[in-house]
Amino acid sequence: MIEKRRNRSEISGTAAGLYLRSARQRQGLKEFVLADQSGLVIAASGTPDRAEVVASMAAMRDAGSEHDAGFDIRDEEMHLSGVTIFGQRCVLAALGPRRPDMVAAAAAMHRIFA
């Protein structure tokens, strides 16, 4: 089998960041973040400052729902989806004009952190 990925890592956090960066670029997003319930960044695709803001806003808005949600932050739409990793509730948050494929992103996070 031919390996298509050029950037990969054996370190879970780095691998998750690489996935989120690729997904952000493919889907035209400004930021894509995986955060824990308290708003701490686990992995992110963009600048650290923006990732921290997105993660904290996502944690405040998530409210424990496993369903996708969306809201606006500074004229940008934020899309949220819950994901459980190692038995802990986390949230995927994407900032951008289009709703990303959160199902694929959640599945990738499960594979990466398995």
C-alpha cells in the first residue's frame, strides 16, 4: 500500500494537530481545535493565541451535548461537536464560514488517541 500522508507523527498530540491542520486547509477554516471540557487545548491547527480563545469559548458553549452546534464569534461562525477520548468528554471546535465534517474529525481523533 502506498502511504499518501507526508506529515505524520507517532506522538498522538502531534498527529492530532497535523490532522486538524490538514482538515482546516481542505475545508477552508480559520481554526480547528480539540479541547477538553475546561477549555484547554489538546491539539490545534492554527495560531496558539486563537486556538486558546476558540478552545475556551467552545468549552463554555458545549454544555455536554454530543450533537453539533454552531454560533458566531466576532463575525465568524464556530461549529462544535462533542467527542469522548480516553473516557473524557472533549469538544472539537472549528472557526470558519462552513460547517466541517465533524463526523470524520471525531473518527480521526478516536483513531489517533486509541
